[in-house]
Amino acid sequence: MDDDHRELANHLFAAATAMIEDMAEAAGAGQSPRLSPSQLADYGQRLQAAARDVAIIAEAATIIANSSFDRSRELRKHRN
């Protein structure tokens, strides 16, 4: 994997970490027994949106890693 792809993957994982931390905060806040149904729904929607964003980031990181792996495998194949 070249340095640019590795750096991009690292940034994606850092972004995912920040989003997961935000998800944990929303999940914790959603546990309050004093929340109204609309507030609970809001926290649920925040979790859903963040989970979708994290899934997209995870997919992008996987694609970057797999494309780098496939490229290096092709290069090795042509060298032999």
C-alpha cells in the first residue's frame, strides 16, 4: 500500500472513531428516564445516521485496502 492510500485509510479510521464516540454519547444520553418520546426518537435517529456514516467509512477503508492488496498481488504476479 502506498503512503497516500495508507494515510487516507488512517484518516478514515480516525473519522470513524470520532463518530463512534459521538454515537456512544448519544446512546448514553438516550438512556435518561426523563426524555420525552420525541427526544428518544431524536437520539435514535442520530444513532441511525451515525451508524450509516460509519458503515460508509468502513466500506471506503476496505475498498482502499483491497485495491492496494490487489494491485500489489498483480505486480508480484507479473514479476514472477
